[in-house]
Amino acid sequence: MTGSRWLGWIAGSIGVLMLASAPVYAQSDSDLAKQLSNPVAALISVPFQFNYDGNIGPNRDGDKYLLNFQPVIPFHLNENWNLISRTIVPVVSQSNIAPGSGSQTGLGDVVQSFFFSPSKPTENGLIWGVGPALLLPTDTDRLLGAEKWGAGPTAVLLWQANGWTYGALANHMWSFAGNGNRSGVSSTFLQPFLNYTTKDAWTFGVNTESTYDWSRHQWSTPINATVTKLLKFGKQPVSVGGGLRYWAASPDSGPHGWGARLVVTLLFPK
């Protein structure tokens, strides 16, 4: 599928979600903002996450613009269980990430996760979900993806109380098929997070999105600090915000120093 077709699919998906969700806004802005801090909340949301990173490559002259389209769709299985679908579709524009590499623009590899999660927290307030994660070789350029099919387990656990949300999301991915000329994938993703949501729907958050490459024994660890605000445009709730990121660890071929993040999230509560 070409990049233009993928972008058309993204736009069409948003339209379908807006028509199908038939939202009824009975929840407060603060409650909705708190649900956005919960990766397995029973809430349809469509985040657009823009990232900028620089100082890439051994010569530190590369940069990357990354848009992650990340729809989250819950499915009510029964009174006790939900299935949460989380998709990450990366759209990338990068240049000089390696000597002589030039510029590339297109799609990276899609990561699709499914979490089976209890519909209610445990007695001690624990919210959790577990399920499979899939790596799909959708890259439109060999420098934008691994060109491998992959799969592995994913899990999330968190607590929410008095405006605070804290917990962690993790997965591990192994490749099992794909381009035989490319290196295999064996990577662990760890995302501990801490958020605080105020009564007027401001959310202050910090997390890391660490990836450990077991083949190369290398960490990539950006630390992100963000501020978001839940707003209403007519009856449509939208979360907007941004922040800074700092690469605490990165291989020579990766980003270094400071980057930036902007997030716009459409919400479709019922």
C-alpha cells in the first residue's frame, strides 16, 4: 500500500469513528483527561503524536520528523472483560540519518497491540491488561523499517488515585519472517509513566520510552515531559499539548540531545 493510500485510510478511519461513536458527553473534562492517561481505558481516542529529533547519526547531522497515528478502540466482550485495540502507524520524514543515506519520507512499520483487560479495577485499584503485539512490515523504504514480521507479548499495569496515574507498559517483539537479508528483531520496549491531572483538565506527565535491542545490546531511551489540556470544540472533546524530550541513551546511529513533541487527541466517549 502506498503512502498516499495509507494517509487516505487514516482520514477515512477518523471519519468512520466520528460517525460510529455517537458520543454522549456525560463525563467531566477532568474524568476524560484521566482516561487518556490510562492505555486500556474503555474510550475511543485518536491521538496524533508529532515528534522531532535531531543530531542523528555518527556525524550528528541528521534529523527526523515522525507522526504517530495511534487509534485506540475498545471492544466490550462481556460484563467483566474488554478488548482494547491499540495501533501505531508511523509516518516519517528523515534526512542524513547515516552517511550518504539522503532523505526518505513514507511509512514505517505498524505496531498492533491487543489488551484483554478487566472492565473494573481490582480491590486495591490496580488496572491491568495483557495480550499480543504484532510488528507489520509496512515500511515504504528500507531505511524506514525492519522489513520483518514480528510478534510477542505486551502488558500494562497502572493505578489511578487523587488525580495521579502511574504505571508501566511493556512489550517484547521477536521477528519470525520477512526479508532474509535484514537482521532479525529482538527488542524490549519499556514505558514507565507518571501523570497528574488537575480538576480543570490539565495533565502534566513524564515518561520514558526505552527500547533495548538484544541483537546489538543497545538502549534507546528518550525521556519525555509533556503538558496537555482537554478542550471542547463545539461538542467535540480534544486534548492538545506538547513538551520536550531528551535522549538519555542512544546508539551512535540514533538521535542525541533534545527533541520536541506535540500531541492532538480526538476523543469519542459514550
